Amino acid sequence: MVEPLVGLEDVVITTSTICFIDGEKGILRYRGYDVSELGAKSSYEEVSYLLLYGQLPNASQLHQFSDELKKNRPIPDTLATILKAIPPKTDPMAWLRTGVSALAAFDPEAEDNSEAANLRKTLRLVAQTATLTTAIDRIRKKLPLVAPDSQLDHAANFLYMLSGKKPDELSRRAMDLALILQADHELNASTFAGRVTVSTLSDIYSAATSAVGTLKGPLHGGANQRVMEMLEKVGSVAHVEPFIKEQLAAKKKVMGFGHRVYTTLDPRAAILKQMSRDLSQKIGPAQWFEISEAIEQLMLREKNIHANLDFYSASVYRYIGIDTDLFPLIFATSRMIGWCTHFLEQYKNNRLIRPLTQYTGPQGLHYTPLANRNSTAAAH
Ligand code: COA
């Protein structure tokens, strides 16, 4: 009998040329480029092009790509009406999952699985997930929708559609950086879920919907939201020690710490930490960064567990004015390019993904007619 590989830890299921991680050394590369260099020198549009086409664009390619993204930003009016019909208390990630799924109904190429159509649909999905996220936030707050501004880049336009105000340069830069750092991360749970969907030769919208649904969980994309809720609960640096020690004593996970792949500091957390520090000094209040840093130090001292991407992204988002329960949607907005790039790779070299379970239940039972079954038998 083969020992089950529960959680598929350390299992390699395919080759890929998209994303490289060395979890022991804390290295993350997109198409061979270190994320720290991309974060410092590039833009989300450029990184999206790099992921999708495998190389950095020249000036005219970047211009054309950015233009295509801009053209694809508006969502159909009927889709906005559908979003407005959703009860306002719905979890925003569930709302986004519905929105991404509904996009397919408005795309005449939805069922065309050719590479050319999938590249076009990728640009639509990347552009429109940003619009959906901002629309969902404004609809639930009963605010009018803000039309995209073609003068603004992806990050600035996102913040503009969210708040109705053009962002300051530091906030735009923080948004751009967060989008770059979350754009891809190899075969994480949501990418895997989407690749499984593609492996049945289903369409790219179905795969994106699977991925959004998977990202929603607190062990994945829902962690940054829980980090902010924790920072609010802790409230001040003085409360960090008793709060975290109580969590650890109760064997509860501290959100934003630990990683399936990194055994050292997640390189994205280090970059976002610096951005959080800058924002705390220039926008404030300092408290969110200070509490975060105190928790990070304590977790290292007590458990030798490092912060992950979600940890410092929480305070960064708070500083640039994003509501806590919207954090996972920002993650999805950024990750859409990584997901779609993986979907295209899966279509190119597809084999149905279909693992096995090891059956441990009863065998050889015989059917008992309903009338003969014990009415007090325990329900399964
Ligand atoms: N807080 C406290 N302890 C943690 C921890 C955390 N966030 N993450 C891991 N640990 C501890 C576990 O308790 C376990 O200790 P034990 O061996 O003494 O029981 C050990 O580290 C291994 O943890 P495990 O949950 O088995 O690792 P995993 O690879 O299955 O889990 C995560 C990885 C990300 C799911 C896990 O670290 C976690 O739940 N983190 C919090 C959620 C989060 O931030 N998710 C975002 C990921 S990017």
C-alpha cells in the first residue's frame, strides 16, 4: 500500500517556466528575474507582460499591452446590475467569485480555448478583476461606480476607481509594489485548483472562478484580512506579548506567519515591510507598522517562524485606505495574471490531473431495504 501524500507536500506534478522559488534561501523569481529587482524597478503592467510572454517587453510592446489593459477595464452595465442584486452582507470574495464567473457570459470568446483567444481573455480578466473589486466595494457602500481613467496606470486607476480620488505618488507606488509581489507564486493552492480545472479542458473563466474560490480560504488569500483584524485587536505594542503568547499557548495559528514553501523569510514580506515602514512615517498612524514589527520579533523569538507575504501586506493596504475585508480581493486582482499564465501553460502541455485516495472505509456491505433499517441508527 502506498503511503498517502497528504497535502501534496513536496510533490512535483509538472515542469514550468513561470516561477522559481527556493524556500530555504528565500528566493522568488518570475521568468528568471528576482522579485526584489522587479519590485524596485518595474511596474505591474511590465511584470504582467513578463509573466504572460516570458520576456520583458520593449517600449512599444509595453505601450500596446498597457493600452489593451486600459481598453478592457470597463465591465458590462448588465454585469454591474447583477453585482448590485447581490445582498450587501455577502462576503466580498464570494461576490468577486460570482463576478468573475459572470464575466464569461458577456465574452463571445468564452468557450474558445485557442491560445490566441485565451491571451485576449487573460487581458480582459486582469483588467476587469480590478474593476469588479472596486465596483463590489462601492456597491456595498451604496456609492456610485467610478469609471476607469485611461490616463492612469493599473495601480493608480485601481485606487481611483475605489475611492473616486487620484492617489498620491506613495500610495500608487505601494499599490503597484503589492500587485507586483503577489502576481505569481508557483503552484500555490489557488493556481493548482485552476490548473486542475484547465486540465479537464474547461474554459479559462471556469479556472479563474475555481482559483478565486480557493484563494478565499483563511489559510491562503484570506490570511491578510485576518492579520489586519489581529492588529486591530492587539491595538498597541504593549498588548503584543500577552496577545501572541495566549494565541500560542492555545495552539492557535498566528495569521501571516509560516509557509508551506519558505523555511526562511518570505522575500516579499521583507520588501513590503520596508514599504509599510515608509507609509507609517509618511501617511501614518505609526501604530500598524510598530505592532506588526513587534509581533514579527516575538514570533521569531518564541517559535522561530517567519512572517509571510500576507503579514506586511495588511498594514500596507490599511495605510493606502483599503478596507480590511477587501484585502483578499486585492490579492486576486494581482494574482489573476499569474493564474492565467499558468492556465495557458497547462493548456499547452495538458494531461488530466486526477490523483487517487486510499480507501479506508468498509467493504462488502449488502443493501438493507429501507423498512428493515434501524430508525435509531446514528446518522453519518
Ligand atoms: N502560527 C503559529 N504556529 C505556526 C504557524 C503560525 N502561523 N504556522 C505554522 N506553525 C507551526 C505549527 O503549529 C506546526 O507546529 P508543530 O509542528 O509544533 O505542530 C508547524 O509550525 C508546522 O505548521 P503546519 O501548519 O503543519 O505547516 P503547513 O505547511 O501545513 O502550513 C500554513 C503552512 C501557511 C498553512 C501555516 O503556516 C498557517 O496556517 N499560517 C497561518 C495562515 C497564513 O498566514 N497563511 C498565508 C500563507 S502565505
